[in-house]
Amino acid sequence: MVSITSIKSKKLSGEIFVPGDKSISHRALILGACAVGKTTIENLLESEDVLATLNALKLLGVNIKKSKNFWEIRGNGQGSLKSPDKILNLGNSGTGVRLLMGLVAGCDITASFTGDESLCTRPMKRVLVPLEKSGAEILSNDFKLPITIKGNKIPIPIKYSSSLSSAQVKSCVLLNGLTSTGNTSYIERVKSRDHTEKMLHFMGAKISSKCFDNGSNKVELAGLPYLKGKHFNIPNDPSSAAFPSAAALIIPNSEIKIKNVCLNVLRTGFYETIKDMGGYIKFINQKNISGEVVGDIQVKYSQLKGIVVPEKRVPSMIDEFPIFCIVACFAEGETVMTGIKDLRNKESDRIKEMVENLNKFGFDIKSTINSISIIGNKKINPGREIVIDSKFDHRIAMSFLCLGLLMVNGVKVKNAETINSSFPSFFNIMKSLGANLKK
């Protein structure tokens, strides 16, 4: 068990690069395996989650290797996977397992999936229900891992309307539709992150997206596209950038810049919400790289005011709510978050963990099944070290380490090794900015 302690820090300052985007890293590997010819990937996030996807693809017969500063994939086209000779263990990666199940269900192979203790408790019904419509045969543990899928060589085109706004479910369905002879369509209640759609278009697929007046979004993919191997330069992860950003916002006299971050509008809900609270956040030096908007983020310490987070913004900041709760604790007045029930189905029950752990400090925080409300208080500083069990949730761990940077007696986070699943360089990068962290 790894523990990290954070203690009150004077200020954060400097320029940093956070790691490559996790969502795009998973997708670049998987889509490279579906393409014809060589795909090269620059700035791949080499975290535990992404490497679990990479190793699973190797077991499925995909030729992947590292060459100097790039990863190379020799794709043999769609449907070219082979049945693995052992179970595919995706560790803690919900993205990896859900996307790969969609891919396998569209191939004439059989594969079994499992993960760590946390992943084996997470809901998979959301992807298994649409995949069954494709003709795949699925054996599951009450819709949870371990799961075995016998794919359909020519899957029936899925037509699916989801009550969730989930990029993982959407991507799973789209990946399954690559080997279908017809058109796959997917409707979501609110548009979720669209990296899969952008990347498929970049590689040559015929894919369209249409938003309706009620806020819903429909994606259509023409089957059997010719996907050509491409070079992906992966931008840095806005979800990882949220942690140093949040710390800089609430530690007096701090000012930082985070370079080359993905600024896709479906990923910047955290930053837009901070702006609404009066926070100093600026996007500069914006450019387009591999189909994504990329730029630098400037952040300064700010006096923040509590707000009601627009529910329509939830999908674009779903991963940032744990660290957003930390920020809200230092805003003047009440901050209310609703429509966040799906946080209970992440690596941990994030609503429960944030409420119970913030109560240890004396913050005024309440919750329902679907909401959190926080009344900020800048003066709270317990007269003792607070110990937090991350429950092997990387975002819970990093959030409370950021909070500890304002606590005289510090915060000790147990099971902090889970941070390696998404942000392996967190400790060193935060220390480079002036954060007082100790192992």
C-alpha cells in the first residue's frame, strides 16, 4: 500500500505539461487496430489503464510496438482480431473494457473479460444490452465482469437510444458497427464527448452527428468503412489538468500555465464552471491537432462564488466532480450539483466518498442520490492530520491531496498507487509547482 501526504503549501507557480489524454489514448490504440496500414501515436498516456488496453489488443493479435518516441500499430483492417488464448484483464479500466467488448462483439471470435476488484463491481448492462442487438452471444455475471462474448462475424446494425449520456456506451456501439454492412445509429439524451466520432472521421469513416432542439444527439455510422492508418498526436488531458488548476485557484498567490491541453468543448465543463464562479481561467495559443482543439490553460488564484452547475454541463465535466467539490469548499456561498447520479458508478461511489471524507474536515456538504450541495468555508483547518482511504479511486486520491495543500496538519491519502491508472507523474509535477507532497 502506497500512502502520500500533502501539507500546507505557500503557492503554486510555473509551467507544466500534464500527460496525454486518457480517453483519446484508448481510442487511438483501438482504432489503429481497426485500420489498414501503419498508425503511429505520439504522446500516448502510458498509464496502467491505457497499458491494460494495449496489452489486451496484443492478446487479440494486434501488432503493437514502441519505436523511439512513438507507438506503432500495424493494422490488418476490421474484423481481423483473433480469439485470445487467455482472459483479457483490463485492470481498473472501464473505458478499455467497454470499448473492447464492442469491438470483439463485431468479430468472428470469442473473448473473456475481467478486471480488478473495483472494475468487477461496475455496471456493464449499459453496453451489453445494445451489443445483444448485434447478434453477439454474451455470458455475464449478472451484467458484471467476468464476461464472455462470442462475436457475430457480420453484426446486425444497432439502432439504439440511450437514457445515459455516456461516451463509453456510444463508442462501444460505434466500434461494433464498423464491421456491419448497414448503418449504425445511436441517440443520446445529451451529447457526450465525441473523440470517437472525430477520430473515425479523421481516419476516413462516413459518420455524422446531429443535435436536436431538446438537446439530444444522434450519431450515424456507415458500415464497413475503409479506415486508413494515421498519425495521432495526442493532446494533454484536461481531466488531469483539473487537479493543478484547482489547487492554483484556491491557494493564495498561485499562478500556473498548463501546456498543450485538449480543449474540446465537450471536455471543458469544469473550466467553464470555474469561470462562472469568477475564477481566472484563460485558454490561449489554441490550434487544431489531429482533429482536436488544443491550447494552453492559464490559471490564477481567485475569489470564487458558489453557483448552481447547469445540469446540461454534467457530461462535459463528469470526471472532474471530485476535484470540483474541493474547489466549491472554498467558494463564497452555496454550490449545487444535480444530475450526477452516475458518479455512484465510477471507480468508487464518488458522491458517497466525497461527502463522507469532506465531513471529516467539518465542511458543510450534503447529498441525495443524484446531487451534492456545498456551502464554502475558507477558514476550516482541522487541528490534526486527516487520513483518507482513496478506495483505489485515482480521482478521489488526487482530489484530497490537493485539499491537503491548504491544511496546516496535512492530509494523508492511503492506497495512492491508484493514481498511476491515469496520472503517473502527478507527484513529481505537483512538486515542481511548489506543492508540499511527501511519500
